[in-house]
Amino acid sequence: MIESNIISTIKEVNTVAILPHVSIDGDALGSSIALAYAVKELGIEPIIYIEEEIPLSYNFLPGTEFVEVYQGEVKKYDLVLALDTGDIERLGKRVEILKSASDTINIDHHATNTEFARLNLVKTTSSATGEIIYQLIKMMGLSLTKEISTCIYVAITTDTGGFRYKNTTSVTHQIVSDLIDNGVDVSWVSQLLFETMSLPKTKLMGLAIETLQILEDGKVAVITVTDNMIKNAGAREEDCDGIVNIGRNIRGIEVAVLIRQNKNESFKINLRSKKYVDVSVIANKLGGGGHKNAAGCTINGYMDDIKAMLLKEIKKVL
């Protein structure tokens, strides 16, 4: 059983590094910190390397002392675990840490995962990587502390859109029930995650709405965000999170697209769908990945060409 192999591997090492994906989100960060707490309970000192500062929306999480922004120094670890990471490119510069490790484990729930480690635990029926980490911790026989429970709750609630998305299952609710019994303050966490927004992000959303295009007989919504828009709003890169849902939430829309202009003619693409379109297929064709209803990729080129390319692929599956 792969879970047993992973647990025995973790218990046999002295040094552990945990690597969530770039552009870290609630599932990646929450899962990583929860696992770090568990590893520490086993008497091993873990470290979590991320590629950017922790987003302000997750600053309330416990366990941030485990987290370090990667500065480029490659250290050799007995074991490196990649979490919530569909492919090796999603590790960014930290891929060198993975490559230099004595052993590697990949824990994820994305259907597009390329299984790049020695041990790969990819459970596509799980709503979030947090669900998988919860199950591993239970199998280890470790206690669900309030800190671990809060981190796993954040992982699950963010990846399920507050339990509104199709990936939410009865197992999800059973796990969450256990987390609440172990100290999660649902009201407090939900307020911080879903009911709190900075003024710059509010301004950025207003600018983004001005770019909204409704195409393909009202089935496709496209929003663009540029560096100038972020600058004019006084916003941060992380403030782009969730903007794609402005389009998705419009009645009649099946596919929503956010085109985020990066530097050097590079564009980060977020794709969302409501029902029947599998946007992971589109993202995969363009070098990305994700889930049926939520996926993304990065494309180099020009805005008009990229928009036309995306619409061409979307038309095929509408």
C-alpha cells in the first residue's frame, strides 16, 4: 500500500524538506504546514520552502515558523516531499532541491499529475491535497491538534470554494467534522478567507470588471489583468486570486478565463468551468494542468494571439 510505504519512508529519515507549488494557495500551504507539524511530532525537524512570501490572506495560519522563502541555495535532504504539485515545473527554482534529495515523494490530487517522484500518492477523488494529508496523519497515529486541524481545514475549504464546488464529497464533510471536533473555529477562518478583502484588491476587481468580455453566445467570459492595472490599484500579485470567478459567477457562463499579463510577454491563464467543460484538457494542451473545473497554464506571446488561441480551444469543447 503506497500510504504505508510513504509513512515508513518518512519515519526512517533525519532531514525533510516540503515543497508546495509556486503561486502558493490555501491547499498547498495548509497541507504543507499540517504535514510539517506531523513530521515534527515524529522527532524530525522539517522545513517548507516556498518561492514567494506567504499571501496576506493566509498570514493567520499557525506554523509559519516552518516556512522559508527559497533563496537559491541547494541543500541536500534525506527526503523531499512535493505537495499539491501536478508536475515538476510547478516547483520553479526549488526543483534543484528535489533533484538533489536522497529520496522523493509526490502527494497530490490533480488528474494531470505526472508522477515525477519515487513514491507517488495521487488521489484524484480527494477534494484537496489536505484530505490526503489528513488521512496520512490519521494512519500515522498522530494526534489532530488544533493547529494541524486548522491548516487542513483551510486547505480543504479553499480548494472546494467553501464546500460549494463539485469536488466536495461526503468524505470531505466527514473529515471536516473531525477537524471541527479538534478545535477549528469555522466562523473565524471563514471570515478571514471569504469575507475579508483589502481596499487595493477591491479596486483591482473594479478595473478587471471593466475588461470583461462575454463571448460565444454568452457562454464564455474573458477578463484581463495587466501590470498597470495592479499598479494603479496599489494591489499585489496575490490580489489576482479569485478574479476569474467574477466571470464564472455570471448566469449562463460555462467557461471563465482570466488572462494575467506578466513581464516579458508572458501570460498566466486561469480557467474555470461550471458543468460540462473539462478545462484541464485545454490547460494541458497549452503546457499546464489542473482539474476538470479549475485549471491553468502560462503562455508566452501577445495578448490578442493568446486570447484567440484560448477561444479556439474553448470552442472545441463547448
